Amino acid sequence: MTDRLAEPLTRAVGTRSAGPLAKLGVETVGDLLRHYPRRYGDPGRLTDLGGLALGEHVTIVAQVRSATVRRMRNRAGAILEAVVTDGPQQLSLTFFAKSPNVLRYHEQRLAPGRHGLFTGVVGLYRGTRQLTHPDYKIIGMDDDAEDAESAVLEASRPIPIYPASGSIPSWKIQPAVRTVLDPLREEDVPDPLPDAVRERRGLGTRLEALRDVHEPYDEKQWRRGRDRLRYEEAFVLPAARAQRRARAAAAPAPARPPRPEGEPGILADFDAALPFTLTQGQREVGREIADDLALARPMQRLLQGEVGSGKTVVALRAMLQVIDAGGQAALLAPTEVLAAQHARTLRALLGPLAEGGFLGGAEHGTRVALLTGSLGAAARKEALLDAASGAAGIVVGTHALLSENVQFADLGLVVVDEQHRFGVEQRDALRAKARTSPHLLVMTATPIPRTVAMTVFGDLETSSLMEIPAGRSGITTHVVPAGNPTWMERTWARVREEVDAGHRAYVVCARIHPDEPDADAGGTGHDDFDDVPDFLLDPEAPDAVERPPLRAVLEVAEELRAHPRLAGLTVGVLHGQMPPAEKDAVMADFASGAVQVLVSTTVVEVGVDVPEATAMVVLDADRFGISQLHQLRGRVGRGSAAGLCLLVSTAQPGTPAATRVETLARTTDGFELATVDLELRSEGDVLGAAQSGRASSLRLLRVVKDADVIETARADAAEVVAQDPDLADHPALAAAIREQLDPEREEFLERA
């Protein structure tokens, strides 16, 4: 940023405005200019009040229908009750004061027929939606204008409505923006878009776009500015990814080509012994990976696929190709449960091929070593020796693989499972253990829409597995209303039926202990409002929007052990606070049938493979995200028997939470679910900004709706980087990349 854009708001607009803005994460002139309007109000067009959600902080344009002051019945003080309308619907406004005289001023201003902007949190009182103690501005009365002509002009312009809070409403943000924007010159606002790109796409400068979105005279102007800034967002991220990709491609890597057809090797022996036929998708993706490994530059590929689509077999075949070429492969997993599961799965798939050097081992065999933090000294020493000597062609592990004392003979391929669980530094730490740049394959079982893959993983080639291997019987999903005793009783009856048929059942809870803080359980109460008198806590005041507390593993396990429907069944417990050995023992008991019902947190979300598990009950399902529910559901129906997933929900119909669980019940298509997930939540969450605690670098771009913009901008960015890889001739673009993708942000972006 230039010195002007880096100027603190305390100096630019004064401490009175800067303080509330800082609570919104807006601390500099540049931050304020990037605090774009959420939408635009039209004084002649009222907000649709039917679309307001409970608990949401809103700014609306509405017409006053009535305003009446009266004394409160049960205690001292007065209340002003006003009603505003959009025509067919209405919303209540409630103000409190110790004396009726204090409220007469507002009663006069809120004269019937007047139009205004009203801001506050939508609450519910006796079945009626309302704003309690809202801030407001009467259009035409509160506009600062020097003369009648300018007042008329201001009243006819679109009204920028900014993301705001109780401490600073939208209409107080607008003059602050004008204060910093009006004196700016072109040289104060560096433009990341190269001149040639702007001219080709017919786009204005960045300063012109900022004036268009913050100070528009008509709808056409703010749309023009928004489109320009949206294109910029679509350009900068792919440019950063193109740079990473170019740097990776420039690094030499030993080619690991497959052996010629007919020549013996571990991959050929594995393919010959496979008891099933690869799907068409597995064969096609396998060829893409094999071709990448054969090149003398490091492969950078993302392998994504449906739950149960066979990614593990595809990754194993890639590892075996590298072993045939004299190298080793490392598989990095996020948890010990998953790492141990991977090691067991790989050994089972390889059979005698995993017994290299041992009596009874195959001629072209290798070994699969497991390295986790809980290994005993003897087992750890053996695994370290196998990795360092090259006896283990495959080394599976958790973060323990990153330790300094872990060495490889010739690390040729790094496979990272569940990519979003790791940061860029961890991924690179493992790759640094190779003598030269190893090939990289990152996997995710959370399908990603193509536009997200282009935006977030622009430095990786993307392969997708859409097919489910033959032999899977599918999963049926139903939503169970938590408040319906009959349905809940039937839920546990279905669990009993599955177990009696020789199967197993998971019961998933969102937390471990019933006395843990439940930050997500509360609604919008009185404490959420700013500048409200103490006596607002009155019997007549709005009720909080309450949500029931989350169910916990330990309490649910006790309830199920005592439940008549489950009498005689063994109920086990699994959660992240258990020692690793205890976790392994519980999973082994569940796999063997010694434990028939497993009450667990989401530690079973990824990688856990018990083919006999056919039923899953997810309690408080409406409090989970779509992708997490899809992952959990993928733990059942992995064998020949059909799977059953019951989503127990407290969500009210029509809410986003209800939409999530209903969508899960409607489809098992992970790619469709990922797209719906994006439409229901912000790109900031998708790109990891919520986890990093920073504002999203995507303010205007919507990666599903703006696919065409992303496609065009990505091509333009790739062309610019190809011609100028270091961006020496494009300093503003280089600066924008540094600002948006500093090490902290880039790590979270990598984890998205």
C-alpha cells in the first residue's frame, strides 16, 4: 500500500469514528476503501422484510406506518412502539426510556409515511419480528446537504449500505469513506491490473472503481465499479498461484517413469493380483499421474473424489510406480487413527508385496512403515531404520514424519491426505527431506467445485474421481426432528435392527463433555445490543432466540447404555482426548464387533473404514457443515450392505441450517453438495479467513456465480506471469500479492 492507504484511521477520520470501525477490522484508509457496500438501497424501493432472518444484524429501507409512546405496565419507564412496512409486511421497532418525554422526539420524527434506514438485530417477541432500540436515519431529513438542490440530488442517489454493527451504523460509515476517498489521486492508489489487461477488458482504474462503488449516482455506476473490483479479485489470486506453479516447475526433479509394459515390478505384480476391476475414472486419473511422474519436473496434483471413490488405490499405484523407479513415497495423514488405518489398508491391499525382505515376502516386495508420536521406542527405531535405509518403500505417518531425525534414502513422492488439515509449512517440511524436489500428490475427500479449485488450487493440476466402485450398495439419509419422541424412538430401533443383522452403528456428537462451553448454542439476547438501558431486561422485552445445548459423547453413551431399545449391546466411546493406544483398541473392538455401537466425536470423519458399519446417527446435525456431514456419512455403507444415515436436527424449517440437512438427505453427490455449501456460506469461510481471524481476500467475488469471470481473469493472470515470472514490470501486482498472501494468509489459503 502507499503511505496514503496505510494511514491509520485515527488520523484520517478521527478517533470518534475510528474506534467503532476498528471493531469491524477496519483500521487504515486502505481497509476502509475495501470495506465495500453490501448492497444499495433505493429511496423509492423498500426492503423485502419477509427475507429478514432472526439474529441477523440488518439495515433496511422502510416506510413508517405508526409510532406510539406509552408507559410500561409492570415497572417504571416508557416504551415507544413503531411499525415500519414494505407494503405487504411489517416490522416492529421498540425503544425504551425512563420518561415518556425522552421518546416524544423520536415519535415526532417517526411520522407515518416517512421513509428511513433502520439498523439493528432482528429479534422475536410474542411471535412478532422486531428491532430493539434500533439506530435510524430519516431520508431527506437527516441528509447533510448545503442547499435544497444538493439535497434533492443526494436523495435520488443509490444508498450504499455497508456491513455495520451496533456501534456504528451504515450511514455513519459512508461519510467516513468520503472523507478519505475524495482527496485521493491516481498515484495514491496503485492498480494491480496491468494497463494492457485493463484496456483489453474495458476496465477503469482502481481509483475510478472505488469512486463508482462508494459514491455512485446511479445503478449503472456502482455495477461498473463492482465488476471492475470483482475482476481484480479474480486476477490477483490466480496470479499468485501462477507464480508458485512457475517456481515449482522450474525446480528439477528426478523422473519416475513407469516400467515398460511386460517388465516385472511391484506395480505390475500389484495390478495382476487386484481382486477387483479399477473404475474408468481410476484408470484415467492413474494415467494422468503416471505421465506427471515420468517428467523431470515435480508433479503438483490435487486428487479429489467422492467418499469411497477409491483414491487410496490410485495413490498406492502412484507410490508403487515411484518404488519401481528406485524411490520412496511418504503418506502424511492428519491423525494417528487415520495414519494407522492407512497403514493397515495399504498392507492389506499389497499382501505379500508389503513383506519385502521377509520370509514369504514377494520377489518385488517392499515394506510399509508407520511413524506416529505414540510408537514405542523399539517400533519407532525399526520404522526410522526402514525409512532411512530404503527398506520401506512407503512410510505412513502423522506430523511425526516432520521430525528432524526422520530421514529417507530417496524420497520421490509425497502424498498428503486431507490437504485442508495441513499448512504450507508442514507440507514443505516433508518435501525438504528429499535430496531433490519430490513429486507431490495432495488428496481430499471433500469435493471442490471447479471454480474453487481454479481459485484456491491454481498451482495444482486437478484430477477428480466421480465414480463409486462397483459393489457399494449406497446410503439412504433421513432427517429426524429432535423434538419428535416417536421419530427419536424409531431412530434407536433402527440402530438395534442394524446391529441385530450383524452390522455396527456410529452415533456422532459435537462435543465430548456435557459441561463444555457451548459457544454455538446461544441465541441473540439482550447483551448483544449496544447502548440499551439497563431496564431493557424487562418481562416485556424480547425473548432471546434460544437453541438447545449440544449433545455430548459421554452423556449420550450413558443414555444409550440404559436405553431399553439397545439393551444387551456394547456401547463404546471414541474422542480426541483419549490416549492413542486406547483409540486404537476401541477401533479394533468396533471393527471386530466387540463394540457394536460407537459414540464418537468427528474423529471418525475421515479415513476410518469399517465395512460392517451400516448405520450412523448424527446428533445436532444442523450444527455441522455440509462437507463435514458428507464425510461422516461416508463412514457407513462401505461394504456390500446398504448404509443408513439419520440426521437428528433441531433446525426450524426454512433456515440455512435446515437447508443443509435437507440437502444432505436429498443427494449423495459430493460435488453438488460442495456447490450448495458455497452458496450457503461466505467465500471467507471457504478460503480459510474465518480460521485465520482475518478478513477474506475475496470481498466481492463469488466463486460459484462468477465462474466466467474467474476463467477469464485466470487466463489473463497466467499470461502476465508467463511473460514476467518475477513481476518486475508489475510492481503494483507484486505488492497486492504480498499484501493478500502474506505467510499467515497463504498458510490458511493452502488449508482451505
